[in-house]
Amino acid sequence: MSTYTIEPPGVVALPVAGTGAMFPVRRVYCIGRNYAAHAVEMGHDPDREAPFFFQKNADNLDISGEFPYPPESSDVHHEIEMAVMLKSGGSNIALEHALDHVYGYALSLDMTRRDLQGEQKKMGRPWEIGKAFERSAPVGIIHTVDDIGHPDQGRVELKINGEVRQEGDLNQMIWKVPEMISYLSVYFTLAAGDVILSGTPAGVGPVSKGDSMRVSIEGLGSMEIPVV
Ligand code: MN
């Protein structure tokens, strides 16, 4: 057996409701503009055009229960999203089989350095600096399909300091979960451990240190994430 030249990086793993076992993460895909009202607020056409994806890193997922305000930005935005965890994958997955690959679902946030993302957009450059920073995706406990089925409707809400800022319904997704899985699998080989952040409803906006974000999705409970 070969040895490593340096200490191998640890596996990112997320807690699962009702079990002591953890879900190990491989990749994180995020869809852009998947709720019409959010596409409009970002200055885009809400029509159904081909979906687009970007990625975060597995170790950007954060279960600490708090969000540290990141460096080099003065406009960090909240985006509440439902995370989809895969237990298997493949290529060219048919729409009708897509949900068979889902292990469970969780609350998550796609925190965004909007000022840096905006500069990158203007220059036609990649988004990582705005999206894939340390601890940029707070995530909640995973609820398994065995426990909750496949949520495809239900209220999505984010409050800052008790005031509603984002609200929508899972049924407003332009590209539904099976469609996202099927589409991604044409371009990538999906696999067990992959996570998909499914987009955010309207109302994104800035957070400040000292704020507290309360995120909830019907069927997935809620979590309180202070900005520190
Ligand atoms: Mn997002």
C-alpha cells in the first residue's frame, strides 16, 4: 500500500436526521436563476432557457451553524436554497429515473460575494471568487427520502433579524429536481456524494455582521445562522 506525501485532506461529511451515520460529499453543483422572480430581480429574462450551473467546493459546505463574514467584500448576499444529496449517479440519466438517485434533502444557503461576482460577470470571467469562498454554503441536517419523500412544493422563507426577506415556493422552480439531475448528467458523470443546490427565490440581499438569518423550507424544518 502506498503512503501519502502529505496528510490527505479529510472527507467532508454532513449529518443525517435519524441516524448516527454521516453523508460524505463529493462535488457541489449549483444552478443559477432557477426561480423566475429572482431572474427578474437580477436583471434577466425569466423565460425558460437552458439551465446553467456553477460549482462550489465540497469543503465550502459548512455545518458549524454560523456564517463568518468573508474577506474582500462589502456586499455579501444571502440565497436560501434546497440542497439535493445523491446516493448514486451516472451519465445521461433519464428524467423518469432521476429521482431514484436522490438520497435526501437539506436546507442550505448559497452565500455570495455579490460585488466580486458582479465584477467577474462584467469581465466575462468565472464566478468562483464570488461563490466558492470558505464556508460559503451553510447547510442543515439531511432528511432522507425514506423519511420525507421528494419535496416539490412548500414554502421557502428566509428572515433576517425576524423580518421576511426571501419567500417563494419549491413549486416555482423553473427546472425541477429530476430535470436538473438529468441535465447535469449529460455534461458530467454524477456520483454518490454529489450535492445540488437548487436555486433561490426572489428577495436576495445583503447581510451584515451581527445579523441572524433564519431559513426554513416546508418539510425540511428551519435553522438559525448568525453572521459573525
Ligand atoms: Mn444560488
